[in-house]
Amino acid sequence: MNKTSIYFIGIGGTAMASVAVALASKGYSVSGSDNQLYPPMSDFLAAYRIEVHEGFNPASLVSTQPDMVVVGNAISRGNPELEEALNRHMRLVTMPDVVRELLIRDATSIVITGTHGKTTTTSLTAWLFEHAGMHPGFLIGGIAENFNTGCRPNGNEHGGYFITEGDEYDTAFSDKRSKFILYRPDIVVINNIEFDHADIFDSLASIQRSFRQMVNLIPSNGLLLCNGDDPRAQEAASGAYCQVERFGMEAGAEWSARDITTDPDGVSFTLLAKRKPVTRIKVPLFGEHNLRNTLAAIAVARHAGISTERIAEALMLFRGPKRRMELIGVSSQGALLVDDFAHHPTAVKATLRALKERYPERRILACFEPRSNTSTRNVFQREYVGAFSDADLVAVGRVHRAERYGNNGALDTRQLIRELQERGIQAWAAGSGPEPYPDDIATWLERTLQPRDVVILLSNGDFSGLKTILTQTFPKKDE
């Protein structure tokens, strides 16, 4: 067993925790620290007996004496443990460095990128390879239900495949390149490109530059699969020195779907490969965005030599990642509680549309928490109004740390509520009355909820504990 010790500063992040567990499974001695750990990652780390120090205490780092220190991208100068590591000249690395050097190594590196759909597409791709007996390694920005983990080593001693969710977010305090730059890509998927991560990108153009930089790293014998329905993805792909193929609904795409039908169990379609019908496919997902995710995963799998028969079998057995339209509770009256990571207006809109497609006869009650560094700003003030068009009722939570933006920079939830109401959607702003937040949302749901309603929590965080509060109303997990 490898006794090299690795200490993660910021171990509670989804990717950081998953990589920590994967390295522990390879025999490394792994520990770390973080503030405000909450499920599912706190439970995940505990289940694998990873030692986690609460808070950032230099004494924890010093007592561990690690061979290397992984600095999460949420950690900045001034963090007590980072300062201690710098002062002691400890070996500092980033999470993408560790993934590339210790997990990808000599494997064929498949990198799934795009503003939206990365987690689902990476989960789909990994599952197709797994079902075909190829034992891939992977890093997914969530807990993949088919694997019950977000990261694991490649099962092949030499070669094989490693499938990575390639985030465009920056790498670390010392390296402002997008993470996907560091994963040595051989095969790349670009799902879509939009403005996001307003805390690190000042414009859409700066995001596009990162994608072009990543495309420029694909070797000439590699492959780039891009969304044929997204002009920005195609523009980024135009500079590739490798083979380029498109997926999507556009008529000229090499990978497409026709004769699309939906039932309560998912979406079915005829797969077109190189514009020729191949077979009928069914996947237990909903929404046009998930159809594109599925096409991208199929294209990667076919290029790896997996048969369409095995692909069709695997897709029927696919279970989506946690926090992507995840059913987490059912009330005694048959109302459903769904949890989703969506926070960008495009993702919110796509998720609510898919939910309406899945439950066309039910009311949709959307509870939205502006918590991410993009959703808390007013950059998408207008776009959020259209994002909730498929909801029947909307509760908008308190803007997370709104004081950062002064009087004019934060999302104006009251204006959002007014404009939603003008469109005929019942909406209200939580956190502004006498009742504590987010208990006021739970109270509103008690008054409003009807049998067979669907309540969806839309947040990239824990919604200030709302999910835990609602487990009393929605105690069961079966539909």
C-alpha cells in the first residue's frame, strides 16, 4: 500500500471529497479540513473514514505532516492552513494536478465540458463504459447513483480510460486557468458555452478563450464532440486540430435523435449515427437538454468501440446523479419533493421544463435560492423571469451574502417577484417577514401544498437547511 500522505484544505467540496476517497482507495493516507460540511459530502467522507478536521487550524496541518497539500479552489490567501503551509515550504498542489498525475496518468483522458450538463453527461459516459466491462476511472462533480461515488481510480493497470467532468472554474489561488486545461484531454465533449461564474470571468469572451485554449490541447489523433445546436460550442471547436463531430437536434449533426416520445419512465428516440438510423434507445431522463447529454455520451462510447446493443442496455439501467432532479421525499398525500443543483437561469428553465414534461398533470412549486456567485448578482435579472415559466408557484429565497454587492449589484428578488406576478405566476420573496428564514418557506408550503404537487428545491447549496426541515413533511423516498 502507498503510504504517501495527502492533506486536502477544503476537503468538503464535491470534487475534493470524491478525489480524496479515490486516492484513499489507492492506498494513500488521506485527511483534510473544511468549514460548514453538510450532506451528502459530510456523510460520504464519514462512510469512507476520511479524517476531517473542522475549521482551518494550522495545528491540524502541522500534526499531520503530509507529503503534499492539495489546495481547493475555494481557498484563498489568508486561510490559516494555507499560510502555515506556505511558511513551512510544504509541497502545494491543486486538485487537477493530483487528478492528472495520480489518477489519469497514461489512460485515455475523456473530458466532458460545458456550462450545463457536465455532471449528467459524465455520469452517463462512465456508466456506458462500466456496463461494457471497461472499468473506467472517473471524476464526477456529484455522487453518481450507479457507482455511489463521485470519483474512482481507473480499473486498468495500464491504459484504459479516465472520464473527467471538466469544470471551467479556476484551478486554485495560484493558478487561474480553468480546471479542464490540466486534464490532458484526448477526447473532449463541449455541451454548451454561456456566461457563468461571474466571480472569476468578467465576460463571455473570457470564458470562450478558456474553451479555445482547452481545444488547442487535444492531440491531432484525438476527438472533439460539440453541441451542434450551440453556435458558441461550434466556434470553440473550429480551431481544433483533431477530428470534430457534432451531436444534437440540428439536421447535419453526426449524432442525433428522431421520433422522440416521452412516457412516465423517460424519453425514447431513434438514434441517428452519421445521419443514418441505428436503433431505438430509451433513457430514464427527461428534457431536451438531457437528450443532448445522452447523445454526447453515446457518441463517446461508440468511438471507444462499445456496441449500440450494450449502450441501449446500459441506458435503461442508468440512475441519475444526486441533486439532478433527484426525488428525495413523498408526502402522505402524494406530493413529491425534488432536489436539483440548478441555479443558472438556463439550467433552472431546462430543469423546470423537464419536470413539467415528467409530471404534466401536477402543479410545480419552485423554491429557488440565489446562492452561487452568478445567481446572487443581478447579471441575469431579466433572464430569471423567463426561467420560471413552467412553474405554477415560486418562492425566491434570500440572496446569499447580498451585502457583498452594495445597493446595486445583487439580484433584486422583489423586482423578480413583481415581474413573475405580472406573468401570472404566483410568487413571493422569502426571508422578509417576521418568521425565521427558511422556516417561512416551510410554513408557506404547509399552507399552499395540495395532494400530488411537485416541490423542487433549486440551489447549488443546502438552501440554509430547508431540505432538512422539509423531511418532516416529505418523509418517504418512494414515489
